[in-house]
Amino acid sequence: MDWFQLRYFMRAAELGNVSKAAEELSVSQPALSRAIAKLEEELAAPLFIRESRGVRLTPYGQTFLPYVQRAFAELAQGKEAVRSLVDPSHGVLHIGLIYSLGTRFLPELIHSFSQEEPHVSVQLIESPTHGLLEFLERGDIDIAFCSPGEDFRHLERIEVLREDLVFIVPKGHGWAGYERVPLIDAKDEPFVMYSKESGIRAMIMRYCKEAGFTPKIVMEGIEDLTVAGLVAAGLGIAIVPYNRHLLQLPVHIVHIDIPECFRAVSMVWRKDQLLTPAARKFITFVTQNRAK
């Protein structure tokens, strides 16, 4: 069977009329009928029942049609995928981001990029760092904004953002009136910690280890506002990236003194990945805007 036979069969089935299909496809009706007859011979099954007003599918044809339609849909998607590889002004850009960047930094960045590249469609997926790295490995996303550890040497990375890490404590906590507290003073405090899937957890644990203690973890959350909500409920204290949205919650922000703690967020992609022109343009755009 060949492409023309499948195309002729699909349109005749969809229109229910061989003559109309031949007219639409700019082919003679006898040629279209012969192509379908050869397809039926190869399949060893009749695909159509000929009627006075047109044709209708046999049970064999009804079974075969969805497969043909899916095959043509896949080809159309493949054509679009190749087009996006060739033409940097079109295509789809798949970007992954950690939860906290969905309300700041990245929306403005993508809006500015879309102003310059209006024909590039940007699709976002939010996940903890661990999930984003898995998406990168599978090729589900082109670029991720997260905080991978130093073990991921197969990734290209550009640091795009540094965020101060701060304590947040319930309003009635003894530190509520303090501006700054040394990190070591938290050694006996109950901690609300990020889940193990989150890249920031490893940073916090490293800072605490360097200060000389291991946090006493009593509760875990997967993203900033969940962690902050647990702290507001009085379940413990937490270390989180400073975020003005925290001011809307009943928590008190205390800056960490000795040492200065921060989280570095990077734009990352796989070294061995074939980037589309649109992805390369986005990386260049982010790099240029980061330097401003």
C-alpha cells in the first residue's frame, strides 16, 4: 500500500462519495477507484459497500479508517515538528519551571520574549526540580528553570536569578520581633521542610550542616506557599526564598545572619540535546536580558 491509496481511501470514507473525493483530490474517479481496489486486494478485505448515492464503510473499513486517520495526523505533526526545527520564528517551546517562579520572574520574561517572537508558542510545566530533570532526560521539555546540584554535569546551565533565603516563623514565635537571627540558633527548632523532590531542600540541608546541625523536620511541603501555610498554622519554622507574597500570610520574616544564605536558579538544558532554533533564540534572549 502507498500514501496515495491511503489518502484516497480516507477521503472517500470521510465524504461517503468516491466522485466527491476524486474531485477534491484532483484525480480522476477511475484512478481513485483503482487505487482503492488495489488497497482492498492487499488487505484481502472489502472496505466499501457501493450504493446508488455513494459508498459506506464495511466493518473492515470501519476498523481500518481510524488507523489511517491517526497515521495522517502523526505525519502532520511530524511535518510541523520539522518546520519548528528549521524556522526559529515558529514552533513550540516547552519550558519547565519550579513552582515559585510561576508567580514572579518567568511570566514577565516569557511575555517579553513573546513580544519579540509572536509566532513561537510557549508551553509551561511546573514541577519540583527532580521532576523537571526527569522531563529533560526524556525530552519532554527543551529548557528548565530550577536549582540542580553539582552532580548534573551533563547539563548546560546559566544562572539567571539569586534569591535570599530567610526564616519564616509563626506570628507568635519568639523571633517575631527580630530582624536577623544566626542560622545556628535554629538548631533546636521544629522545621517545616520542602519535600525530597525539591532542589531547594538539598541547599537548606547543606547550609544547616555547614552551620553545625541537622534540622528537626516535623512536616514537609512541596512548594513555597504550602510550606508557608504550615508555618502559619504553628507547625514549625521554615527556610524559604524571600517572596513578597509571603507578606500576605500570618508569618514573620526573619533574615538569616551568619552565614548569608541564598538560592541560585539556573536555566538548564541537556548538552546532548538537539535544540530547536526557537529554543536557541530563547536561551540567547534570556542571557541578554539577564545581563541587563
